[in-house]
Amino acid sequence: MNMELIIRSILAVPAIFVAWKIIYDITVGKRADLREEYKFAKEFLSDARKDDIHPFVLEKGYHAIAGSSILSPEYISYILSLKNPSQCLKDYVLSIQLMDELKMEGNLKLKFKRKYQCSWFRNWLKIFYSVGYFLLAFIALSPVVASNYFGISALHSLLLLAFTLPLAGTLAWSSLTAYARVKRGEELIYNQKKHTTIIMVPTYKRIQRTAYK
């Protein structure tokens, strides 16, 4: 094998790992607008404890905190009762497709859907998605990595890159997102099992507090 191809392949690995970190951080919701989030959360949670808050305002406020309108206020309120609630809420929004419906009666408890409850299956999915990411990311960069080895000109390499980068790059992003969905779902379940929490379940008139163990 051409030594230059080996060297280029080795040099491509750090770039793929850097891309992994950037995409993963974006996927799990690490953002820079923390001041605005703090200001809104402080004002809304203060208003949510008032008896005269309108149900529409309460619902919209919880949706705004979650950054999603697919969750009910009760779900969001429960997630906010866990330790590290900000990350837990982002994890739940990300991994909701893997989660069973949250029962609102009795002790609230998050759990995976039946087919995701086996740890070996989740581990297999994480391996499958992570391997898929690295292969697809390498394919996305392959015109640059292997251009000299196959005698491809710089112009043709750029033309090929314009095809492989958006196609394989998009699939690589999807693979990493799927990996993050499983990983953050596991972190969410672990966080719930580890800590005793105080659940804040909203009604249209007030916030009710119940104990969960």
C-alpha cells in the first residue's frame, strides 16, 4: 500500500474524532445561550407556582423550556425534578423515541420501550452506529485522502468531495445522532435510578408536589 495513503488516512482520524465531538455536543444540546435560558427559566418557574397562571401560559412555558411541543407539561415537570434537570430534559427530548410512555399515576418512572430494555441490544446499537459513523466519515473525506493513490487530480478530487461530503457526511451525522440517542437515554435512566427526587407535577391551577423514590 502507498505510504502516502497510509499517512493521509492516519491524519484523517483526528479530524473525524474532532467532528465526532462537535456533532455530539450539538446533538446533546450543549449551547452557549445560557444567560437567556437562565433568565427565562427563572421567570417562568416563578410564575408557574402562582395559583392564577393560565393553563395555556403554563403549557407554552414548559414547551419553551423543553424546546419541544411534543411533551406534556407533566412529563417536562417530572424531568425537571431529577438531578441535573437541564441535561436530563435535553436527553429526554433526544431519546424520547426509545422511551415507553410515562405513566402519570402512582410513582412516575422513565423506562425504555421493550425492545430497548436489553443492555446487550443497546450496546450492539452503539457499536453499530459508532462504526457506521467512522466508516461514513472516512468515505466523506476519501477523495482528499486517496486522491494521489488513485491518481486523481485536485479538480476531480474537489468534484468528488462535493458529492461524498454532503451524502456520506449527512449519513455520518445521522449515525452519530442515533448513537447519542441511545447513550443519552441510558444516562437519563441511570440518573433516575440513582437519585431520589421531588416530582413537580403541574395542573391547570397549581403545581402539585409528590414524593418519588
